[in-house]
Amino acid sequence: MRKIIYILMPLMAIALFSCSDEFIDLNPPASITESDYFNKPEHFEASANSLYPGLLGWSSGADFMDYGTDLTSFITGPQQDYARGTINAPEEDAYWDDTYSKIRTANLLLERATNYGGNPDDIALYVATAKFFRAWHHYFLVQRFGGVPIVTRTLDLNYPEIYAPRNSRYEVVAQVLKDLEDAMPDLPLEQNIGTADKGKISKWAVMAFKAKVLLHEATWMKYVGTATDGDGVASGAGSVGYQPANIELYLQEAITLTRTVIDQGGFELWNYNNVLDNKSSFYLFNLEDSGSNPAGLDKSTNNEFILYGKYDFALRQGKSKLSHSVRGRLQPSRKMMDMFLCTDGKTIQNSPLFQGYVNVSDEYQNRDYRMEAYFADYNTYEAPVDGSVELKAITSTGYVNQKFSAYEYGSYREDNQESADYPYIRLAEVYLMYAEALYELNGTLTDTELDESINLVKSRAGLPGVSNASLIANNMDLLEEIRRERTIELYGENSRYNDLKRWGIAEQELNQDIYGAVIEGTAFENNASLYNPGLYPYGEVSTPTGAGNLRALLLDPASNRNFSIKHYLFPLPTGQIGLNNNLLQNPGY
């Protein structure tokens, strides 16, 4: 009989993880039981440390790097199937099973804390850590499935929660917000976390994550509403607890929290453009020791990451084919490439600085620094040399991705050795959340608010700041600019799918044709040494570009793509529904 994943599990051994991956020696380990283990502060500390590997990381997070969205041109694999709307309900879902296992570990610590005979202050930090992780994992389930069963205690087979129906999205979010609020008072400021404990949860990290939840849920309610909930009787989790008034309340609190992190957190954007040839947005994401970049910078220089997974070449390597994978699977689409502004702050359709597409290096000229930082030639880290790009395989789209790829991959780092820290929330995103929440609440931002948020992110990218006057003069829309900045800055950081869905535009954006390199009027046209058109089954199609309508490689036609409202949520695993008849499948599956 298959197990229900959130029932009782034996302690056996708690994974005693710390930032240095040390393990506490328990003698004799076979004699340790749950009942007698949690009687010293160090036991709670070890249990709290064991929660950290439960966050997605380099070896487990590939499904969450936004592969297969409208911004990428690699067109095979399960993530691409999701974007096409071709997924079906599976019998099992590892993310359901594993997440409830992690929730149980947090609940175990919290239950043992209530019976702790010592001074509660001695274990307050570890209790707060467990509450954060319980909130984190419940919200992960919300983003994937919508409403799910809330589990706030370790369960045995006779507990009613085992066969309970799903809680609504709004009930789970309320529990998440409560756990985050309860965790804050007993967590340290980032400024007070010592070097050996970097990567541990800070008060600012909880604030930033809570703001992220609030913004996501406010915009979901605003643009999606209850469309994905089902009635809770025949399908879905229902809409119990849905309160439209929460939209404004959530946005107001998101503004307060992000503003607090900005003003008091002590974080700063990692900007070493002056010594890194304007490529801070490349080196930030593979930053390890002094050998990870030509300026000799190491992780101690990074004060931008607020919530992140800690890695180390000697103690905790990535253990995934990261560089190889991201170079291919995060190849940008034509849409992504044309989204970058020119250095005058104008779109390529409106800027006299745009150089067109005749040679492969042309479109990189006078553009947002992030374009070359992400999509440079991986041998030179510069714009591709004219004649160096060939279109002679279906996987060759005209571009490669460098974001997250190791510096000097193959010599400085091999596959599985990459050990850059894994970012969950960083200061750039907090600036963008602040700007977006202000807009969604007020419909505008003042020039001062623009300078305190989105313009700081633009500045690192070599772009002029926007003002209300410049937006009007350049025929640009403020909300579109906020979303453009978020799209570009957070490329590949588990943002695109969630953003498209909470903005209610996933069907519109994911169901478009996916294009690669421009062919018409370029060095590729009629040049057999650079381009073999017979290898591309969908040929070339005229599409709007920065230089007017031109033929470009059609890599995946809209006719292949059928993303719909039901795909805003994943289907529940049928095996769990078979075990618990009160679990109702999401609508449409």
C-alpha cells in the first residue's frame, strides 16, 4: 500500500546540516529516539540546521529555472511540455511528497519545543527557523497546486488530517503569513549573523519573503481571482476565505516590508562594473572564490543576496550539470533579445542607437549591459564575433546563455563542481517588488519612488533612470517598464512562470510563436557556411523586430502551444487522490 506522505516517519537520523556541512557525532546513534533527543538546545539547533537542505538548490532546482517559457528557445523537455499545456495528472509528484516530508520535520521540532524543560529563550531561534520553513514549504505547495491540506502537527494514522479535504488557497496563505509573522521576532538581523553562519535565515529574509507572498497573492486575486479554485465540491479546493479587500491590505504591507528591508537591511546591489567590464550581472551568479572572476572577487563582497542557499567548493558543491544545462536550456528567444532597451533608455523600435541584425554582433551594440552579461560568447564573454555563430542544428538558435554558468567552465570548474550560492531573494528583486506594489496600489509612482527602486536596478544595467516625464516623452508605460525590469533582471530565477500567472497573462504570452535568430537581411541569409535551413522544420516566418517585420527562425509555432487557465495550477497526483477520496483534483484535469 502506498504511503500518504505526511504520516508519521521514524527519526532514524536527523540530517545535521550546517553551513560547513558538519555532522554532530551522536553516541550511540542507534539509541537515539524522538522522545529523548530534543532535551538540549544543541538538539534543536541540529534539527533546525537539517531544514536548510530542504530548500531547492542546484541539484534539485532545475525545474524551477524557468526553462521552456516564452523567453527561451530550447524546445524539448518536460518544462517545455508545461509551457505548451501538454501535461496530464501523474500518479505521483515528488514535489508533493517531498514537501510534506519537509513540513513534518519542521512540525516535529515545533512539537518538541512545547515540551522542552529548559529556558525557552535558548531554543527560540530554532523554533522561529522551523516556523519559517513550514511557511516556505506550504507556500511552495500553494504556488504549484493551489489549496492543499494544511499540516501543522506530526500525524499518525488515526489523525483526521490524514483524510481531510484540501484547505483553500486563502486558508493556506493565511497560515503561511501567520507563521512568517511569528518567526520574525526571534530571528537575527543579517548584520548580526557571523561569517560561519552566513546563509542562515535573518529577520530581513523573512520580511522579504513575506512581502513576496503578499505581492504574489494580491496580484493573483486582482488579475486571476477565483478562476482556478474550483467549487471545492466537484473539483478544486474552493474559495473559502477569499476576501477581495485583502488585495489592498496585502499591497500596503508589501510596501511597508520592502521599504523596511531597503532602509534597514544593510544590503546593496553587487556592482563591480568598473572592474568587470560592465558584467556584474554575469559574475554575480557564478561568484565563488577569487578565481571565479578576473577581478579576484569572492563571496564576501556579495551583500545583495538576502535569502540564499549556501554552497562551498570544499564542503558543498552543486552536484549538477549546471553550466552545461543552462547554456542550452536558457538560450534566449527572439522575444527576450528584443526586450532589452538601448542605452538611451528607449526600446529598439524607437531608439536611433539600435544597430539592427545584419551581423550577429550588431544587436548587442548600445544595449542594456545585462544582454551581453547573460548572452555573450562563452569563450570570450563578449558579444559574438561576426561569423562565429552557426545555425546548423535544431538546438542552435543563434544565441547561448551564460547566466549561472561557471567562469572558465571546463578549467576553473567542471560540471557538478559549481558552487556559487543559490539566490532565492536578493535586493534587486526587493526594489522591483517595492515598485510593483506601489503601482498596483496607487496606479503610479512618484519620481522619488522611481529613483529609490526601479532606477537603481536600471543604473547597474547601464540604463538611464525613468521619470514620469520621460515615460510620456518616450511613449512608454510604467507598468510595462516595471514588468520589463522584473523579466530581465530575474531571468532564470524561478520568476517567469509565476509572474505570468499572477498577472493573468500566461495564456497570452506562452501561446505565442517562439522565434530564434533573424535571417532576413542578415549574414545568415543565403550563406550555407553559416546556416542550413533544412534542419529547422518550421522554417522562417516574418515577425515584428526592432528593424520592422523580418523573417526569423520559427522554433515552436503557436499551433503547438495550448496553455490555458487550468495550467495555472499543476494537477494533484492521482495516487494521493486514490488514498484520500476527500482530495479533489484541480479543475480541468
